[in-house]
Amino acid sequence: MSPADNDESEAELLKALLAERDLPCPVCGYNLRAIASTNCPECGAKLDLRVGSTDLKLGPWLLTMLAGALPLGFFVCLLGFGIFVELIEPGAVFFEWWSLVWFAAGIAVFGAEVCILAAVRRRFWGRPDMKRWRGALIIWLATISLFAAFLAVAWHYG
Ligand SMILES: [Zn+2]
């Protein structure tokens, strides 16, 4: 089967699925029952067939992402605040070279953590429940330790 044949049979499967079902467009919510093409008639979004699951159990995953996202947000806010202060009052004590390096390092380290976690998402989801919660706990402990190390460096230089 060529890719074009595959696309065509998928389009036929999609239309057959929607022929007698009330299913909403994932983008705009329009009822797609008996549509004639593979685009939403209301918003024009391209539609395709996918296998989904309601069994993803997002709790441990969201908790794990939060571990990286919180310190990342902290450093982004501090940098934003530092730039703001510098613009209002140039040469303010707040914006010394080491604090710039500190902000950049924090954003790099915790940004990398978030990217790595996003990249291993499927492997994380595929593990049994207990291992997911344990993974979340380990990542939180590691992140808190790393964050404490950052604070210790700031304490030392500040
Ligand atoms: Zn739509």
C-alpha cells in the first residue's frame, strides 16, 4: 500500500466512524456527525484517526513536571524582575555579574530538566503505578537538592 492509498483509506475510515456518531471537533467542539471531508466544516482543522486512552493517569506525570517547572519559573521571574529594575534604575546593586550568571544557570539547568522530562514522557507513562509515583518522588528530591545548591551558591556570593 502506498502512502497515498493509506491516506485515502484513513480518510474513508474517519468518515465511516463519523457517519453515525456525534463526536466533537477537538479544536472547536463542532459536531462532526456525517461530515463529507476530513476537515472540520466549522473551523477548518484537519482531522485524523488516532488511538487514545483515558487511562493515562496524569497525576504522577504532572507532579514530576511541576518539580522542574517551579524552579524554572522562579529563575525566569527573577531575571525578568532584574531586567525591569535595571531599566528603571540603571546600575542597581541587584544586577551584579554573578546574579546574571546565577539566573542563566538556573534557567539552563531547570529548563533542561523540563525538556528531558518531556522527552521521556512516554517511557514514564509506560511504567507501573508504583514506579511512577516513586519516579516523581525521586525527581522532586533531586530537584529540591539542586535548588538548595543554587541557594547555597547565592548565599556564598551574596
Ligand atoms: Zn472545528
